[in-house]
Amino acid sequence: MRFNIEQRHLTDPNGRPVSSAAAAVSFHAIEAESASEAIVGFASEHRGEIIGDIMKFPGFQAVATVRNTEGVYTLQVAPSSQKFAPLT
């Protein structure tokens, strides 16, 4: 299943709150069996550590807080209606 991930930075690498909301948000796509696996896979790929629990919601949605060398951020995962384009 394909998931969209909204990555919202909360702190910068120095641990200070992010001041620009527009620069703090990025979007990604990932293939996974579940929303939890999407979060774990994304965090692992970005050398992140999940802080606390992954909160799961109905409809294959989940939220988690992650930290890595870039700072602390939240991940919000929801199913995508788009398909990956085949490689040619």
C-alpha cells in the first residue's frame, strides 16, 4: 500500500523551535504494509529514533514523533490514492 507522509519539523539541529512554518513541512511517499510500518521505515531510512508510541487512527492513519541529527519532527501518515509510476 502506498502512503503519503507529512514531515513537520519542530526543532532545528540545535534544538531550537523552528521559526518558519513554511520551511518546516515536507511531503514524502512510501510503500508499506501498514501506517505503522510506513513510519518505522521512514524513520529508519532517515536514521531517526521514534520518541514514544506510534498513535494509530482508523483508516490506515498514524502519527509519531521522531528525532535525528536534523532535529525533532512529527510524521503524519495517511493512505495515498496515487500509484507509483513504473520505472522505464
